[in-house]
Amino acid sequence: MPHETVIALDLEGTLISNAVSQFARPGLFQFLEFCRLRFEHIYIYTAVSDARCHAIIYNLVARKLAPMWLSEISFVDWDREFKDLGNIPNVAADRCLIVDDNRQYIKDDQVSQWIEIAKFEPPYPDTDRELNRVQELIDRRLAQNKTL
């Protein structure tokens, strides 16, 4: 099994509440820094328009809820049907992971690359620890892949 070097992150329901309320999920800053240390490339893979996504990221960075480097992150261009990891440039799909709360967007032949996260939804509790749980899953997966 190849070592994953790229991670694609969903926005709504995963990193934040949604594009309207934009509540940052607890642990967002630390999770993003974890990803930066573990992966060569990080992408945002969202149904939110690029312009709206840039504004959301700007607000997260300005409020110090996300690291400054997030403002320079790339977005994956896609057809809004499936979040095909093949749309990520210059890397094979099996070298990518995707963190998303919505199985409907994941291609059946890429489910093995999907890290499921519970949807961040009202009342948006401060006690939510999903990003911590996902971080532990990713750490275990990367460690396992290194030993294979």
C-alpha cells in the first residue's frame, strides 16, 4: 500500500458548520497544523464556490481560528457530482486521503481513501472532538502504511 502524501479536506460539516454561519469546528487550528506536518500537500475539496471559500478562509485566519498558510491553500476543481481524487493534480488517487462528512460525494472505488467524520451540526458544541478523533485515525493509518 502506498504512503499517502496528500490530504483533501471538505469544508462544510467537516472543518466548519456551513458557509452561512461559518462556526469553526473545535480543534480546527491544531488539526490543520497536524495536516501540514504530515502531508506534502493539502487541498480544500468543497461544493462551496471558490470565491465564497476564499472569504470563509480569510475570516477564519483573521479570527486566528486557522493558521495563516491556509489563505494560500489550493481548491480542487470538480464537477460537483463526486469528489474524485483523480482531480487532484500530479498525484495518484491512492496517494491521497479525503476527510469528508458526506459519503454521497465519495466514489465507490475510492472509499478506502475516505476518512469519515461526523457532521458538525447544531448546536455546534464546544465539546466536539471529531477533528481529534480523525487526527488519531490518520496517524494510525500513516504509521501502518510505513511498516508495510
